[in-house]
Amino acid sequence: MEQNLVEIRGLVKRYGDFALQQVNLDVPAGYVVGMVGANGAGKTTIIKSLLGLLRPEAGTVRVLGKAPRDDGWRERVGVVFDVCAFPSEIRVADVARIGKSAYANWDDAMFWRIAEPLGAGGAKVVKELSRGMSMRLSLAFALAHNPDLLILDEPTAGLDPLARGEILDLLRDYMNTGERGILMATHITTDLEKIADWLVCIDGGRVAFSCPKDDVCSLAGVAHCRQADLDRVLQQGGYESGDLRFIRRAHGVDVLVPDRFAFERLGLDVPCDSVSIDDYLEFTLKGETR
């Protein structure tokens, strides 16, 4: 098994005024990598470049050790986009037949184990499925040929919490071997808090940050300061230029600190809370730097 299931170096792709600019991204075996960013930031362009649907203007892209236009890797990759890819008039049972004819490693029992809630015998047609059920069908198809890598573009968008939880359970089961990987682009950062190992933020075609999820959700913090508190933090904290990001609020100044436990040991009597991924994104993309 390759150490990196996905490896992108210096990826450049231009569309009019927009460009992916020197994007680097890895998906190591055993990792769920969450890709976050605003609409139009470049996440789907990265995915399409991985799949060979777009030709980059510069840089290298490797999927399972091969270039996107090489042969021999597609059977080892499962792909789920944010809309169901199957014709609306075919039945669930027809989807299973397509998979069986397309993939040498097709596991019919696995498909039906995942697709069983869609209706007895697979008689329902795709257009009769709810949003949650159509995503379950897409995942059943992607997982039933036992891929080494899953590439997911907004797989839980528009789903209720129960349906999202079921999808995340399927993804956890998929990762149990420790040798597979997932690249998951999503706006639902609470899902990434539950399943991701690594976070990559794309902003305006650039990588704004790339770090372990635990550096965000378990280590970083937001200190709630008055202006005088901020001055003391800067004087006593030993922070280098650029270590801290802050946002001025009506009540004072909120400061993103990289290690809230180290901050608390400073003894400044300033409250410091843990952060969510959404908080971290706000500070990274909108905060001032000190």
C-alpha cells in the first residue's frame, strides 16, 4: 500500500479570474482528510483534477501512485458527489447490476447490506429516494467494490442529523482496516469534528492551513480579552509575530491562541475556551494577525 494514497504538489488550474495556486495536499493511508472552505474556493476543482476530469496547467497529481490519466487505479477508488449520479428512472436493483458488471471486486452482499433500508428487493427507482436515501445508495455503490480510497464531495449536505450519523457510521466502518483513506470536502464541519484526522482549508485557490484536526479541536483556544488583556498577552506570552489572530467584538477582543493549556499557564486570569472548526476558520480567514 502506498504511504500517500493522494499526493498533490504545486497544483495550478486557472478559470478566468480564479486560479488554484500551488496547492499541496496529501491523503496518507489510514487518514480521513477533511477539505473545508467557502463555495468557489477550489475544493471541487481539486477533486476533478484528481479524477482526471480537468487537466492541470502545472504541478503533479498522484492517486494511488498513478497520474489521473493512467490506467489501473479507478477500480481502487470510490467516488461520491453531492448529487446522485444514477439515472432517475432505474431501480436500486439495476444499480447493483451495474456495479457487478463494472467491478471485478464487486461485493453484492456488502451492497445490499448498506442498501437494505432503501426498500425490499431494490424495486424502488432512484427518483423515489429521499436525499438521504440517494446518498446511501451512492455510498453503497462506492463501497461495494472495496476501494482503497474514497473521494467525497459534500456527501452529507442537506441531510438531517440522523441520516448524517448513519453516513458517518458507514465511513467509520470503511476505515477500520487502517490502510484506507478518505478525502472529504464538506461545509458541515461538525461532521469533520467527529471523523477527520487532518484538516485542509482552501481559500481563494490557496491552502490557508493544513494541520491535524486535534491541533484545532483539542489544542487551540479562544481567549476573551479586553484591550488591556490583549496588551498583557502580547507582552507576557512569548508569542512570535503571526502566532496570534484576533477579532474585535462589541464586548472586547477574541484572540485565537495555538495552545490554550499553555495560555492558561501564563496566569493572566483571562477566560480561554476550546474552539470548533468553524471558529478556527473564522479567525484564520477573517482575523487580524499579531
